[in-house]
Amino acid sequence: MSRPVGSAGDGATGLATAAEIAAAADLLRRGGVVAFPTETVYGLGADAANPAAVAKIFDLKGRPADHPLIVHLADAAQLPAWAIDLPAAAYTLAAAFWPGPLTLILRRAPQVPDCVTGGQTTVGLRVPAHPVAQALLRAFAGGIAAPSANKFGRVSPTTADHVRREFPAPHAPDAILDGGSCQVGVESTILDLTAATPTLLRPGGVTREQLQACLGHPVPLRGQAGNDHTIGGVPEPTPDREAVRAPGLLESHYAPLAEVHLATPATLAAQVAVLQQENVRFVVLARRDDVQAAEACGGAGVPCNTLYRTLPDDDAEYARRLYQYLRDADRDGFDAILIVPPAPTGLGLAIRDRLQRAASR
Ligand code: TXA
Ligand code: MG
């Protein structure tokens, strides 16, 4: 019997074995679709050089064909096979953050299939750190095109079980590799290196502060100028509505079935009162002090339509659990989620971004 690969940190039970990974690489070579863990979220992978295989991903996900996919590579040495006109920053960033949760948008090499790039002149490349993803990429010895392993517009999976539930037979991937719970919990950071200045298209597991420290200059966040979102009445930056360049930036992405309402610590108690009057069954997700303050305002006990859950103080832990919280609310049949996003620094920027999109419906 082959031993589980890597050390996802949560025990060996259920982790993909070397034999399962070898079989999955074989499936990829034969044009199959394999769901696999990365450190961010699970991906739905196919041979990036095989358009018929990539088409199956779009079918399974129900994803529009003009949405490009990220190509996953085993290491930075494979960059020149997929991209041309590589700027020095690509190598600097790869050395600093790969393997890890950073996707670089670069000029595509001519042989990259159109179905992977959505017909654009650029390609997204990333080297994931998860040991199972690494083992799969090395066994396959090619690029694996993979979006997050969820139906289009829905919450990304952070466990193999989420993937199984999202794609029940007969519309399941050919294999699902188990790598435990994803350690980062939100998707990779997407950085466009084809713009005049490297531009953040999607905040993610590598923080903007880390990118700025590495590059030695400010990294603008795309769409920062447009201010038509609010959290509890406070305006928030929002991405361009029209931009389909990185459709992960579509406002309706990452949405649970329950309606998501954003709050600040200052507005939370009032928002709780409004939802309670509307007789909506909802879950309140906030940090300990904010929960206590809101509960104290509630007067005579917690009404049975309201569940309070305490968010971790640490943003890394918040990110790791975020999608599970959203899934739990759906599983438990709540109509709404009232949640306090973290401050927009460090990983908080990515968490806030996903919550804003989940709330935009
Ligand atoms: O963490 C992640 O990035 C996960 C794991 C599986 O690697 N993948 C992921 O893929 O989140 P997906 O497809 O769910 O989101 C990738 C985003 C999409 O919004 C896509 O439009 C954008 O990356 N993207 C891919 N290629 C692009 C390109 N050439 N130019 C601009 N955006 C691109
Ligand atoms: Mg996705």
C-alpha cells in the first residue's frame, strides 16, 4: 500500500496516496478531469494543452467559455513554456512567493490554447504549494488548467467533501484527490504583470503588503476608484462592473444561497434589530466583543431566528474558515448571513473582497 503524500497538517486519514496521485496523473494524460487540493482552495484540473479536456471543466462548472483558467505548474522553470516577454518582476515574484498562493498574468506563449486564456493575449500562471498538488504536477509533468472546483458563481471548496457534494455522480470529476482542509482558505492573489505597473486584479493569499515589499513600489488594486459599495453605510472600493478580464471579479461570485449582509461593529446591533423585525432566520458572524455588544442590545435573550457565531481574531484563521461559515449557513437553512468583514489590510483585504462579492446579488 502506498503512503499518503505530504503533510497537510490534519492527520493522514483520507489523504491521497502516491498510487492515487499516479492514477490521477494518468487520467489527466488521457483527457480526464481531476479535482485536487491546493493550499488556497480545491481546483478542478485538466491537461492545459488539451482543449477537449479543458472543455470538460467548463461543462462541469457551467462556466462561460470566455472566462480564462489559471494554469498550474510544478515550478518556475516552466514559465517560458507558457509565457513570453517575461518581465524581471516575474522572476523576482516567483522566487519570493512560489510555490504559493500567487497567480501571475503574463503574455501568453502562442501554443497556449484559446480555451485556457478565454481568447485573450495573456495567461494566468501559478505554482501551488500543497504537497498533493505538487506531487500531481510532477507526476503529470505538464500544465494543469484549473478553476476552483465549484459551480460557476458559488462558494469555493476547501475540503474534498465540498467537492464531492458540489459534483455528485453522474456529473463528477474522474477523480477527487483528498488533501485535507486548505490551509489558506481563500483563492490566490492575481497580479497583472502585463499592465504598465503591476496591478492587483484579485487580492488573495499573498498580501498586497508582501507584494509591495518584494517589488519596492506601491501595487494598485484594480477598480479602487469606483466607490459604489457600502458596508453599514460606509463606502467601499469596488472593481469595474464591466471588466470581464478576471471574471473572478464579477460581483456575484463566491455566493452562498443565504443572502449576505455586511456590517461594521458600529452598525451591527441596528442591523440585527432590522433583520429580527423582518422575521428572517439569520446567522450573525462577528468577533467576540462585537457579538457581546450586539447581544447586549438585543434585550430579553436571543430570539430563536438568530444564531451568533464568533469569528476568530486572527485574519489567517478567519480566511481559513470563511467558506465553511458560508456553507454552514446554507446547510442549516438560514435565510441570511450578517457578517462583519475584517479591516482591509493583510489577508483582510481578500476576505473583505470575497464578502463584498458574496453580498452583491
Ligand atoms: O487559488 C486559486 O487561484 C484557485 C486554485 C484552484 O488555484 N483557482 C481559482 O481559479 O481561483 P478560478 O478560475 O476560480 O479563478 C481564477 C480567476 C478567474 O477570475 C479568471 O478570470 C482569472 O483568474 N484569470 C485567469 N486567467 C486570466 C488572465 N489571463 N487574465 C485575467 N484574469 C485571469
Ligand atoms: Mg473560482
